[in-house]
Amino acid sequence: MSLDIRLFPCLSDNYGFLVRDEATGLVAAIDTPDAEAILAALEGTGWGRLDLILNTHWHPDHTQGNARLQAETRCEIVGPEEVRRAAPIDRVVRGGDTVMLGETPFEVTDTPGHTLGHIVYRSAADAHAFVGDVLFNLGCGRLFEGAPEQMWASLRTLSAWPDETVIWCAHEYTAANVRFALSLDHRPEMAARARELLAMRERGEATVPTTIAAEKAFNPFLRAADAADFAARRAAKDGFSG
């Protein structure tokens, strides 16, 4: 099996994703930050269809395109129960479930913290995961609903995935995350990683995707010693202005 993945900017700092199962041609959108941008990207691919929406959590910048996209494409909307707070959904999934995109199975994992019902989708065979607002390049999501212990457990779950797993994050927050990471980590290799990422941004390039290996090596939240250390780092990031 094989996936074709297209990334494109949406709103001020979101990314949209279109994913195509090459065996069957079926197509999914991961979250729906901007229906207009998703439809334009879909037309640009020439794929000619949208079969699924896979929502990761309920926040409007991840769900506000659900209704229009379904009206125009008749796709099925899949996601956690909490999506009903903001947008239509057809099928509720939770950790341990599997969603099929053609011949590609996406494993669903519960990842509370950013929101209480947040989930992520991973194709283990293809080593690709769509993680919404749980994990970012050198960062993690704010704790809008969950406790630090919940987010720490969610991050530990992701960090246990194979190092080669490709992580598709939903926002371009890397420049700010670099500055915070440098305030905690003074290793030469961290400085080199920071230069690489900032140069990408200066060229207008996306810093998404990343990998589990890269995040375990450089992400200050995955490098925390324990839940208490994670909580302190998350609180420090919330107030960081460097």
C-alpha cells in the first residue's frame, strides 16, 4: 500500500492535508480549516473526489469546513464525539478503532490534553501520522481542556512509535518553538537544528512534516524528564516572549 500526501497552507498558520490511497484512488482531508482552500487544492491535484474527512478534534480551525465540503462532495465525516460541538459528523471513532481509506488502515489513538477528546490517525504500514494539535515541530499543543499529566501521557504514546514515523502537524509554529527550545537546550546540535529550521522559514518553506526521531532528539516537551517537568515546561512556554 502507498499514500500520496499533499500539504498546503490554510488560514494564518494552519496546514491542510489531502491524502490519497494509491491502490483505490480514495481521498481524505485531514481536518477542514478552510473549505475554499481544500477545494482549490483538491482541484489542483486532479484527483476528482473527496471521500472522507478525518477530524482530530473539535476546534473550529479544524472543523469549520465540514459542512460545505460534505455538501459539495458528499464525503463521510469521521472524528471524535466532541466534533459535534462545532460541526457535523457522521461516524464517531475513538482510540483502538481503525478507519479505512481504500486499502489503507488508519489506526486511531486517543491523545487528550489539547482537548479532552483529541485523537490522531496513523498508517503504521506507511509510517505516516496526522497528529492535529498534539505534537508540533519542537512543540506541543496548549492545554485548553486537559491536564498536564494527560498531555504528557499522549506525547509518550506518540514517542513510542517507530523513529521513522513521519509526523504531519496541523500548524506552522516552528519559528516560535525554536526560540523556546533554544532557551532550554544549549547543545551545539540543537543550535544547528535551529539554524536549519529558521533557514527553511526564511525561504518560505514548510517545516512540516517532521519525524518521531527528530522530535525525540530536539523537542523540549518530549525531552522532559517526567510529567512534572513537562508541566513546568508547558507553563513556561505559555508565558514565553523570547
